[in-house]
Amino acid sequence: MIFALLLQSTQAFTVLQGDRVVGEAYVNERLTESGGKTQAFRIEIGEGKAKVRIRQETTIDSEARVVRKYFEQTGPGNERRSVLATLDDRGAQFTEDRNGTRKADFVRLPVGGIRRNPAELWFLATAPEVGAQSTFANFDLVALTWNDVTTKYLGFRAVDGRGLRYRAVETTQGARTAVTHYDEQGQIFAITESNGRRYRRAGKA
């Protein structure tokens, strides 16, 4: 079975740390005519001078490979940092701007690194079997390094152990893990990170 293609969707989320509301987030996903996907993520956490705003945009091609990434963080205070990277099988070419100071560099893809991540198109254009797993090379826009990330389809799991069951995908990067739940349209319903942060679709926290 192939799930219905999602042409475009914007979802709002409540951000919690434990049971405390700490901010809000928005995710926009759009399938491209070439068979790829774009994803935009925006989050605001904190209040006043302590508020942090993060924006990240990712472009994925029809082979489920990330070809462009953008990251921007403003706050706390007057702090600002942005990174724009273009990716191919040679590596990552990026430009970083930190409070107005710019630098450009290239980081080669590690030998044997695999950029393709089939999970990018799960539930949108493909239907994985339970237990399906892939490991791919991800360029981290915070650390500016390549690292391996593993994604695994867990099957239907309840959010917070109760209520309806949603398709769940576990993502592991080093010691960090996150479980993302998707609804029947292939849209993100909830995210739970190992650091205790939770994203719940607005009105369903």
C-alpha cells in the first residue's frame, strides 16, 4: 500500500519540557514535482530576553538525499547564528554567519558515507515494513560535522503510552534518540526526544 501523497501541510505544535509548556513550533512539508520533499521547521522557546528562535529548512531530492540545509538561531539576547549548506557526494559546502562574522568552508563526506535516507519519504510516497531501518550520513549544522543517524520504523505505538496508536519512527544520533509519530496522512503528530522535550500537535498536547 502507498499512502496518499501529501502536497503541502503546515502543522502547529505545543513544545513541552516534561509537563511544562515552554514554547511553540511549526512544521511545513511539501512534496516537490520531481518526487522530493521540502521541510521547514520553526520553533520559539522562552520569554523576553531569554527567548530563542530557531528556523531550519531542508530540501530532499527524489532519491531521499538531503541536498540543501539552512539553520538560523536568534537569541538569547542579540545573539544570531545562521548556516547555509549544500550537500553532494563529495561533501558539504557551507557558509556560517555568527553575529555578522562570516566564514565559508567545505567538509568532505566520510569514506563510505551514505547520504540516502529512505525514511525521508516514508508514509508519503512509500510504506515501510515494521522493523525497516537505515543508517545515513547527516551533516550537523550546529557542530558542522558529518555523523551517522539511524532511523527505524517501530510500527504503531501510542503517544505517551495512551490513546490512539500512530506510526512511530525512532531516530538515533549518538546518545540522543527521538520518536516521531505520524498520522494516517503521513503528517507529524508528535515528537518525543530523549532529553525530555516533547512536541505535540496544537490542541492535542
